[in-house]
Amino acid sequence: VQLVESGGGLVQPGGSLRLSCVVSGFTFSTYDMSWHRQAPGKERELVARISRAGGSRNYADSVKGRFTISRDNAKNMVYLQMNSLKPEDTAVYYCARAGVRKYDLWGQGTQVTVSS
């Protein structure tokens, strides 16, 4: 079972990045998926969540209107399109599987730094 994120990097304020997460080892289409982030000195927070078929999406208030979560069940991929990035979006971003009661599988994370 593996979740591997990619797509992080350094971007200027106002810029965009697209994070990807490829999943293996379980039936991807039967689980909700999510993106979380953790900034230095702060707790990990949920950024966005998407339902199994992609019909339902939820976002943290801080990213609504700027970030979009999506998935491709044929490719076992989940994405996070991040636009209008702000310095406060700087964090390590994690992909996670939503289990029955908790987020039970995590990737290793990808660093996103928003700075001029």
C-alpha cells in the first residue's frame, strides 16, 4: 500500500501549483481521498476532501475559491490544483486515504513554499 505525492516546489505569491498523488495497493475508487498540510510549528490541517466518485468536495475555508481537488479513478490519482497562492500556504502537503473513522494511510508529503 503506497501513496506518493509530487508537484511541490517554490512559487511566487499569486502563482499556481498542481500536486499529484498516485496510489497503489488498495481499491482506490472505494475510498474518499484528501489533502492535508502542516506548516512549521502548526498542527496538520485538512485542506480538501473528495468523495469516491468525485461528486462531493469539501474545502477548508482558507483555501475555498483558490484550490480544487480532483481525482481520476482510472489512473488511481488524486490532484490538488492550487491557484492564487499566498505565503501562508507554505507547508508540507500530504495525500491521505479517508478510512471509516480516520485518515488511515498517508503519503510522505511534498513541500510547497510560497515566497518572493
